[in-house]
Amino acid sequence: METVALIVGIGLLGRGAWVVGDAAVALWRRWLGHRGRVMTWAEYAAQDGTGRVVLAGRAEAGPQGPLASPLSQTPCVWWSVGDAKGEASAEPFVIRGDGGAVTVRVRRGRVRWAEPVGGLGKGTGHGPDRRERVLREGAELYVSGTLAPGPHGPVLTGDDVHVSTPEGRASATVETLVLALVCTFGALILAALVVGLSLYLIGVFG
């Protein structure tokens, strides 16, 4: 019986560590994607094209001009079809603010709350997720990432670039708070399990 209890205790301890670790990783990734105070464009200019930035502005087409989404032909500066493993436009677009602008190359899955414009979602009986989403020209956006040199000035590109609408940024804040609570309660549960298991082992082998 004591051996069974010990095995159960170790199993619960491992499960608690997994839950806390998983939530902590998700919290860390979300914090990286949306961290920081939104800079002014004057502060951005003072960075001289280097370092990490968090900016707010409105979307403009890149040097290739406006795009059209593949399914509905909606005019846009960026589009995606399907889930995080689906298709997305690869052309850069521009975010322009008060007296400044920055070119953005964002990877699939790094855009939150792009506008849905059509397509068929998963579970509709028509195969995989084919929902279409776009960022329209003039849309208000937040962007965060690390600047890199480009042919026509600094560019935000790479895995740490995140783009969100105001709704997406607000949603990310709420989700981050929820994950922080999960991590806190998970850590407390894990600590209780460690204490309980330690007392049990002291009682058995002490």
C-alpha cells in the first residue's frame, strides 16, 4: 500500500510539474509577442533602425501594391487561408504612424484577429479549415518585433514579429492574465504536493 501511495504521489507531482511548465511556456511566448509599452514614432526614429520596438499605426500596402485575397478577392495588405498551418501572403506591408513608417514581414500564425471575410471553417462538412482572413489597408494595427536592416530602411521580420488589431491586443492581455493565474495556482499545488510527498517519505523512512 505504501508503495502504491508513493507511486501515485510521484505521478501527481509529475503531472503538476507538466501543467505548470506548459502554462509557463505559453505565458512566456505570449509575453514576448505583446510585451512592452507602445512607443511613439519619435522614439522609434531615435533607435536608428536597431533594437526591439512596439508600435501602433495604420496598414499600408508594401512596394508590390495592394493585394487581393485568393478566395474572395478582397483588397488587402495581407491575407491568410486556413489555420496556423494554412496559406498566407508573403509580401511585406507597411505600418505608418505619426511621422514614421516601418516595413513588416510577418509569418503565418503571428497575426491576431485579422478580419474574417469568407471561406469555410473546420467542422462544416467541407473538409479542412478554409476560412479567409485579411488585414485591410488603413486598418489600425499594433506590431512588435526586432528591427533588421532592409534595402529601403529597417524591416520587422522573423519569428518574434507579432501583429494584432486592437481587439487582438486586448484579447492577448486577458489571456496572459488567465495564464498567469494558472501558473500561480499550479505552482501552489505543486508546492503542496512536494511538501506532502516529503512528509510521507519522512514518515516511511524516517
